[in-house]
Amino acid sequence: MKVAVMGYGTVGSGVVEVIEKHSNSIPIKTGGKALEVSRILDLRDFPDDPHKDLFTKDFNDILNDDEIKIVAETMGGVNPAFDFTMKLLKAGKSVVTSNKELVAQRGLELLQAAEENGANYLFEASVGGGIPIIRPLTQCLAANNIEGIAGILNGTTNFILTMMIEEGMSFEEALKIAQEKGYAEKDPTADIEGHDACRKVCILASLAFGKHVYPNQVETEGITNITLEDVSYINSAGGVIKLLGQIIYINDDEIAAFVSPAVVYNGSQLASVKDVFNAILVRGDAVGDVCFYGPGAGKLPTASAVVADIIDCAKHTERKKIFGWGEGAEDYVVDYKSSIKMPFYVRAKASCTKINSIFDEVKYLSRQGQPSDEVAFITDIMTENELNEKLSGIDVINTIKVTNY
Ligand code: HSE
């Protein structure tokens, strides 16, 4: 079967590599069909690449080629990826993607187009890189009502936080290494400000509960305010800081969903997830907690998931996947700051006497070199609005949510 790849960056070149490397074993998994990459779309020139005869800069070379039935979209970004994907689906070609931004923004429309035109739109690589999570969530866990999901969903930020925690490395130095290793987005702002994790939260929430959650509905905070001082205080509390995406089922018409740094205590499965690894903990009413762990970014891990989707499309040319992903609603994602209670880590310029006069009960933390006018503590459970009200007259340096996962 002929396959095209759109976007020959880190992931796209990995897809071509995996298809070619496994050309002998893939037919065993597709029911006898071999895969052949026949076109690669990219605006850049690759004069020394062994596939140079396959390159095109014209999307129509793929759209109008009747022999190409499956296309891997590894371009990233919403435009022109949306336009290309829509045209391909309308032409009855199946599309697989690692493009979480596109799935999070326009997944519903693309899934509807796929269904109407007898094609598949698959996106296993869009969440968790090489970790199987889309199929487990929508198929293996289909018997459950999902109560919540908490995930370390961005490899770049987990790598940076790990380097800060374990090596005492600066934020900037760790980011530079993550970029060199090909983990980061083209613009790493999407990683460090939490937007990439936010998109993955949207995809997971839409699949778990059947209503499209859009990125602008998910309150998102990145890791740029995290310092080595916070890392040190939280270490003294027996925990680590992780960038977590959290989704909480409230009722059929309301969920909470947010991305933020969070204190995770060392007993949690999420605390030991280091470097570029991701983990997604799904809480189902029948199964309990299940945790999916693996490499969350990088060329071959992400290509592993993209090529698995291509194999699925090649195997099931007549079978179309139904994800049960429907329309969202403006008030579907609630303001978690007024409704969800949790403990908080607080670091402030204040005295213990002052803090004791405001909070009923706190657990004080310490660090080496702690200035005499600085306090750090973990509060009792409360909403974020209640916390902010209590801290209104205090010179706060940082606050971080504490998770119960
Ligand atoms: N930049 C992303 C990450 C790539 O670091 O997780 C995988 O989505």
C-alpha cells in the first residue's frame, strides 16, 4: 500500500525510517499488505537524503494520487495541516497524525469528515509520544466511567524539572539540552508555558467524556516560575514538582481540567517518572487506577505510534473507528479555582506568626540557606480562590498545587 508523509521533521523522518526498517515484519501485521512510502511533502530541500526522489512541495501530488490511501501528517500546527487533512479525508484517504495542536483544536470536525467519507483519522501519537493511551482509553477502558486523569504529558518540561531536581541544573541549560535532543516543539514556549500539555489534556478529556474540550477552556500554567528554591523546599516535604495535566469528572455536564506545576509526593507512581518520560494515570470506576508510562517525545518513540496507526489503517481498510467524540459546550469545563479543593505549597516573605494567624493548620518546610524572613509551607485543603483570599495581604513568592494522585 502506498503511504505519503507530510512534514519531514523529527517525527516524519522517523516514520519513514520505521516503515523501511520494518518492511519485512509489517505485512505480518497488516494481513499481507506491504507499506511503501511513495511521497514526502516538505517545503524544504533535502538534496543529500536517500529519499530525494520522493519529495514534493505540491500537496496536490498526494491528494490526486489515487494509489495513496494513507497519509501521515507530521507537519504540526493548525494551518495548513487542517486544510490538507480535511481535503484528504474528503477524498476518502485515511490520515494519521502526531499533531496534537490540530486534534485539540479541530479534532471533532476532522473525525466527522472521516466518518462521512469512509476514512479513518487516527492520532495515537498526539498524546504521550510512544505510549499507547488513545486505544487503551477508548477501547480497553471503555467499560469504565472515568473519574479522573492526571498526566505528565510533556517530555521537555519533565526533562527540565528532572535536571533541576537531580542535577541542580538551571532551567535554561536543561531547556537547551532538551532542544538538542529533539524533544521540544519548534517554539519551546508551547512546552514551558504548558500549552502542549494543555492540548493533550483536551484530547484526553474529549475522548474520556465524549465532548470536545478546547484549549481555551483549560486554565494553563507552565513551569517558568519554578525555581531551585521551590525544588529544595518540596524535596524536604518528601515530594517533587511535576507539570501535571488534570481532568476531574464532576457530572455528565461538568468537568474540571487544568494544567499546572504540582507537588507530587514520592509515594505516587507519577513521582518516579523522570527525564523525557511521560505517564498518564487514569482512574476508572471499575478498574481503579491504571498508569501508562513510556517515552513521551522523540523521533522513534513518536514514529512508533504514528506507524502503528498506519498499520491499523492498512489492516482495516473497511472498518472505521468511532471515538464517540461529540460537540462541546461553553460551560462544560468549570472554573476549578472556585470548585476543586486541594492543599497548596506556599512560599512567601512572612513570619510564622503571621501565617499561623491566617491558616488553621500548615506544615512548614525548610531548605539550606533559607533567609530568616522567608517561609514555605503546605496548607490544608481549600479552593484556589480561598487560598488567594487568605494570602491577599502577604508578599507571596510562589504557590503550587498539591495533587492527591
Ligand atoms: N514537545 C513535546 C514534548 C513533544 O516535549 O512532550 C511530544 O509531544
